[in-house]
Amino acid sequence: MGSGTLVAEDLVLTVNYITLGAAAVTVTGPRGRRANGEVVARDFDSGLALVKIPRGLGPPAPLGEAAAAVPGQPVFLLASASPTARRVRPGVLTEVGPFDATWEYMLDRALKASAPNPGFGGGALCDLQGRMLGVVSLNLAEVARASLAIPVDLYRDHQDELLRHGRVVSRPPRAWLGLFSQSGAGGLQVVAVIPGSPAARAGVLEGDLLIGLDVIRLGGRREFYTELWKHRPGEPVLLSLLRGGTPKAIEVVAGDRTEFYR
């Protein structure tokens, strides 16, 4: 289950991880009316997805300007807690800035709010005028009473491409390896490898310590992603790593995450 927001009479904007592997999608409005939905667009770079439904579940939400959001601004989170239950949590924006995560994911500008997500991921972060500023992606309650939202501008700036092509085609496709990493002493610790991914096929193992990419010594995860995304799917990427203290070099032929999950 997940939350979503009507951004047009026949379109629901949500977070991408909710739709992964979905053979069918059922969208339930606040009054219990149900509609069959179809995932028509996914953007792995931003983490957003679009579900198309028949019209009639309700009016679309007005979209705000996430680019104008500032720390200290009052906001509220709106999320589904069950097919018909909706919950609201007030808070303020505590941070507006870069964010990177373990799964080859990075935003130049994310919105962090002081309130934990009151329901399932994919709901709306709104200003006090009810304008949607972002899509709530992560509950950061394990480290703080906070939530992270993807700016709605990443949808609005590319909505025509998403509807026409099902993905953003104006942005160069990014190389994808299929590994999860955490900052560690002297490099990046591989904490998981997706079965069947380019990294798995090349022999990268959980527990490896990444210390370099091509000729670049890795100082952190943001640097890793920045260098990795200079490559395109299908190109070779040379990883330097330590395995049990022994240096190794592994060449990975980068993949396309969208095609892999298709």
C-alpha cells in the first residue's frame, strides 16, 4: 500500500518504490470509491511515478513552488493510513538541500520536514495554503522525527515527457550498477548487491570496500555517484576495491535501471 496525490483528474503522483513489481494497481479515493490504475511513468532518478486512472475520484491538488521553499516554513504532511483513512501531521521545513541514499540515488535539492510521515509513503507535503510542495518519500524517524520529500518541481518540469515517453528522455540516462553502499573507513562499504544486476554479474560482493572508480579515488557517496553518472548504460566502469584487505579491480558493464526493472 502507498499514498498518492491527484495532480490531474486522471493522474496520481506517488513515489516510485510503491509501484515496483505491481501487476495491478487499485486507487481508492477518500470516500471509498475505487478505480483501476495503470503505472504510466517512472523516473528512477527523481524517485517519482505516475498512475493513470479514470476521472471522477476528486479534484486535483494545486502545485506549489518547491524551489521557493525555505527552512522554517510551516508545512503539513498528508498520507493514507488505510484505503479510506487519511492522516495529517503538521511541522516545519528543517532543511532544504542535497540528499543521497544507499541505492544509487541522489537529489540536488530535497525537502526535510520536522514531522514523521503519518501514513504510507507517497503522500503530499504541502504549504499552509494547501499547495503541494513535494512527494513524501522517506520517514527519517529512526534518526530524527522527520520526513524527506521529493520536490514536486521534478514532476512539473518533466510532466510532458513522463506522459509521452513514460520516463524523462531529455536527461541523459545514468549508468547503474545495482549495489547499495554506506560510507566506511577508507571508502564505501557495499552493504548489498541486487541479484542479476550489473554489479552482481561482474562479481561485486557484499562486504567489498569501494575505494576508487576509474582513476578517481572515492572520498564519499556523492562523489561516487557524480563520477558514476558521467558514464552511460552499456559503458564499462572500473571499480577499485578491497576484499578482505586484498586490492581488486573489477570492470562492470553499467546497466539501465529502468530497463532492468521493466
